[in-house]
Amino acid sequence: MKKLQLVCMLVFLVGLFNSCKEDKSEITIKNPEIILPVDIDYSYKMGINLNEQADVTDYQDLADSKTKWVRCFIEVIDIYKAGTLNSDAKIAAFNQLKSKGYKTVLSLKFNFKKHGFPAQNSADWANYLNFIQPLLAKVMPYTDVIIVGNEPFIEAEQSDWNEPLNSFYKAACEKTRNYFSINSIAKPIFLGSFDNLYLTDRQTNAGYTNLLAFAKATPYIAGVDLHIHHGINEEMIAALNFAKQRIREDQKMLVTEFSLMKQWRNNNDIVISPAFITAANASTTDRIFLPPAGLTQNYQYIDYALKNPRPAEEWYAFWQNSPYLENRKSYLCASYNIFKTTGNVFLTFYALRQSYPLNTDFTVNTDPWVLNGLFMNRSVELLNGRSQKSYSFLDQFIQIVNDENPCN
């Protein structure tokens, strides 16, 4: 009897040893489910969006924003083709954010408008998808929330929006979920971003609606990411409501980019406000200067400031005396109320700084992203070597981070 027991024990140990030797890379997950981490506070928070610029970020500005959350994206196909997974400066900079005390969100960007969509199930198709897991191995120890995608529809030709785009991003989600399952990672996986959802031609497009339907039907998808660059508040509300109605009640929304860029752009060609000219003429501090002769429109003044950074007092006077800017000085307050009222918004992210190349004309057709930032590192003179804050947005942002109502 004892001999039989010993044989059984040896058989059991051999089987256990062989199972431990199993190559986990061969495991496939069937009907994967996700249990979202219980230690994440899913109440609403606003953080800083760095886009792809973690490696050139001014970390004193980042610290001065008081943010607790930071979002970035990385160019997956560029890194794959360059073979620089272990040497990419942007990945290295992103991976340092956790050690600086920040919670992190990372978007995986696949720029098919630049690289072209490969044929479905071709070698390139498989290679891009298979690269996701070694990439995740590099970044997931330093990532709190992962987003499959950056701006899928902006980064693809419209003829590809339904297929092959839907098939690729579904497969990319599955690769991500399989990696999480194999490595016992319980972190939220979001899908997106869905841009311009307040526009009818987006709401009725099969590519958008099918990908939203996939997110809703997939248990391990924690929710969807939106980008909302708009003009009026009603457009932001419409985008949030459209998405909310097309996901599950237990799912959340991220808004990793939002701004009034389209409101600013609509005023590029408007004549510089006479009130600003009056303020410059009335200045007793000699820190509010008249625009040079021949500068008559808003875009011309912005171009002038980018090439000849202005005193902060002058830049603030331009904002205060330009109705299209002054009337929206409480934008972050208004956005905060919209996000909170929507109810299932988890995280939103706002731009830290101005990003604009040197020696480049700002024209009437230029998208004025430079008006969004919390810090004016390009259009305003440095003070003791430091970037100066925006006219009103930084103060509101800090209140939001501190869980204070910025409208008070």
C-alpha cells in the first residue's frame, strides 16, 4: 500500500514539475473576464496630458501644476520598425514618471495614416500585433491605466475606418488582455480614443459605432477614451452623452484630451480687440506694449508673440481685453462641472505647456493649440528662467486637483 502511495506521489510531482515548465507564451485565454482592481478610486480626477513629450517636459512645471495623474502616448509602429524598444527616449521618460510620484495613463498609438494599413493577416499585420506584448512588458510596471489606441480614426484613412480598423483594434485589445492574463495583471484596459463624437458624421459612421459596440460587449474593457476639441460647451456635453449611452453602466469614460481649440481657431482672423489697444496706450508700467504696425488680426499677434515672447502683463492684457478669450477664461471650471455631472467620467487630462516649433509662422489657418496650455513657455517671457502661468487656467486646474470647486 505504501509503495502504491509513493508511486502516486511521484506521478503527481512529475506532472506538477512539467506544468511549471509550460511555456506561458503559448497560453491562449478563452472567454477572458476582468475583475477591475478594487484599490483604484474611480471618482473623477483631472490630470496633465503630455502627449508624446515626456522626454522634453519641464518637470518643475509639472510639479507646479500639483497634478497626481499624467497621460502620454507612444508611437508603436515607429518603435517596432526602428527596433528601439530598449532604447527609446520617450518610453524611458514615461517609465520614470512613477518614480516621481505620478499615476500614469499610456495610450498605444498606431499611425496607419503614416505607415498604411497592412493587409489583414499579413506578416506586417501579425508583426504589429505581436509587438504589443514585448512593449507591454517594457511599460506595464510603470503604467496604471492602458489605452489601446490614441486616435484610431484620425490616424487612418476614412476608407479604412470600419475595416480593417475595427479588426485590428479588436485584435490589439485581445493581445493586451492575453498579456494581462498570462502575467496576472489587474489594471484597467480602455479603448479609444473616439474623437469628435458631437459631429453627426461621426455618430452615424459604421467604424465608430462598431468599435463602440465592441467596447460595450467586451467584459474586460473598462471603458472608452474620448478626445473633445470643440467650440461650445454643448458640443462637449453631446460627445459625452453619445458615448455614455453606448457603453455599459459599469464602464467608465476617459477624456485624455480636451480643449477649446476650435473656438480659438474660429477667431484667428478677427481684428485685434480695440480694448487691448486702449489698454496698451493707457499702460503706466511700460509692460503692455502696442502691437507693431501692420498687425491687425488675432493670429498675427499670436505669431508675433511666439517669435518675440511678450511680457506676462501684456499677454494677460491681450486675454483680458479680447472677448473671445475673456469670455472663456473659466473654461476649466465649466468643463469640471460637465465632467462631474456626466457621472461616469473617471479621468480627464489637460495640456501642460505650449508646443510650437521655433522659426515657424503661425498663420490664419494654424490650429491654435498654443492658447490651451497651463504654462506659457513660448509666447511669454521667462521669469528667472521659469515658464509663467496661463491667464486663468492654471489656477483653476490646481483647485480641481485639490478637489476644490474651481467655480467658487
